[in-house]
Amino acid sequence: MNDRTKGLLIMLTGVVLISPDALLVRFLSERGTPPGAIFFWKMLFSLPLSLGFAAYEQGGIRPLWQSVVEGRRHYAAAIPLQTCVEICFTLAFVYTSPANALLLINLNPLWCAVAGRFILGDLLPRRTYIALVLALGCMLLIFVPEIVEQQHGENENEAELGESSTKGNIIAFCCGLGLAMYITLVRHGSKAEKPVNLIGAAAISAALTSMIGLIIQGGDVLPTSFWEGELWQFWLAQIGEGMAIGIIFIVMTIAPRLITGAEVGLCVLLEAVLGPLFVYFGYGDVPSKWTIIGGSLLLVVLAIHESGPLFEKANYVRKSISHRLSTRISSGFVAAQAETEPEREDEESSPVEGTV
């Protein structure tokens, strides 16, 4: 198995494992778990995996801490960003539909491109500008009909759990923006005069997020005070969420070493399809027709944009191979000509020698 196949399998496994997160948040919320308790336990259970992997990558706890001290300026920005992303990721599934949440969060590759242009000075290809305009059109197609319906009083009551709401859509949008800023910050650190490794930020932000959840709940995070069901179901769901978050952190660190960024982006888009699918199988929720139409178009736009580098690479490889073949053919033709020249000279000189 080559590196590319390994990378794709690792990435796809991580995406499949994180996809039920929307279903688990819905399950926990419907049985009385407040959002603060959800991300308290989720991040607490993810901490051993993220911290253990970060220490392994750095060669121990002491080298990991040393990297934090050396990159303290980048860490000071990365930790709050990562914490906000982790909180918003959970709240988005509580306050809007899984389809809307995942579509808005998965816009982050486009925001990464914009941030890279203004912060890192990246040169954006034409396809990115086109994708930004088309993505904006898809977002308007999804959300304008919902806003119009709300203004006409069709949705007078507060949105129920799993239904789309303006508040939840804004949270999901901010989550995507925050994720893009965090990725840009990681790139900025890697391009510094002395490269900064932010691998420890996930573990620190996980601990900080748990503390925030504990404070929001006033210390009331034990399920006995709010859970409406069997306790083993609560623990199974929370441990599953925590393990999935820890695994996706490891996957997002390893996979980009084996496959291209475009391939990583395409694999991540799969979550926008699988997440709502899990919720549909669990609760029978079907996204609105505008979400299905606009979301499908948005996924096509993002897929084409992310696959652009792959087509460019394939075209480059094709040209390189054809150039090498033509060079070999021409060099072989020249060599053949060089071999036939002495034979022709011998044939031309031999009659002369015979007459002499």
C-alpha cells in the first residue's frame, strides 16, 4: 500500500468517525443535557488522546512544553481561536439543523484562501474568486427563503431542536471563520523565521473548553441532575464524542503528510453529507428543499474548487511524462543515426579501396 492510499484511508476513517457528532449532540440535548455539559465532557474525554499524541509527536511532555514556551505568541492566539471553534461546533448542532451547520462550517477552505491572501500574501487563482461568488449565491439560496418565511410569521415560535434558526446559522458561520483563522495561524507559524509547532494547542484548548463548560454550568455537570434516560447511554455518547474529536485531531495531523491539501479538503466535505444522513436515520429529519438545492450546489462548487490542484498536478505529470518520452525518442533517433553514419562511410569508401 503506497503513502497516498494510506493517507486517504486515514482521512476517510477520521471523517466517518466524526460524522455522527451531530446525531450525538441531538441525542444528548433531547434528553436534557445542557450545551455547557456537552462540551465539558466531550473535550475532557478528548484530552487524553490529543495530549498523548502531542507529547508523542514532540518526544515527551517537557519538549512539548518547551515548544509552547518558544511559540507563546502564536499559542496565545491559537488557543482562544481553537476554544471558540470547539464551543461553536457543539452549539451549531444545538441551535440549527445539522445540514445548515455543516455546510456553513465547511465553507472554511474559501475563508482560508481569503485569509491567506490578506495575511500571508498568497496569490489566489481565478477559480477561488469564482468559487467565492458562487458560494455566496448558494448561501443566499439556502438562507433567504428561511428569513422570508420567518418574517411572514410562518415560524412564529422559537425553532425546535434540530430545526434551522438564524442564531444557529450565525454560530456555524462563525465556527467556519474561526477554523479558517486557526489554519491560517498554523501556516503563519510554520513560515516563521523559527518555525512554530502548534500541535499542543488542541490539548490546551480542550482543557480550557472543559473549564468554560464547568463555569457555565456552575459546576453542575454530573448527569444525575439533568439526564432523562439510562446513565450508560449518556456516558457512551459523551465518550464517543470525545474519542471522535481526539481521533480527528490525530488524523488531521497525519493525513496531510501523506496526501495533498486538496485531497484532505475533499475528504472533509464528506462530513457535510454523512452528518445529516446519520441524523435522518436516527430521527427522520429531512432538510428543507432550499437547503437540499443550495447545499448540493455548494458542495459541487467546493468539490470543483478543491479538486482544481489535483487536475493541475495531473496535467503537469502528463506533460512531464510526454516530455520525457519525446526526449528519449529523439535521443534514441540521434543515437541510431550516429550508429549508421560509420556504416555508410565504410560502404562509400570500400569500392575506392578495391580499385586502388
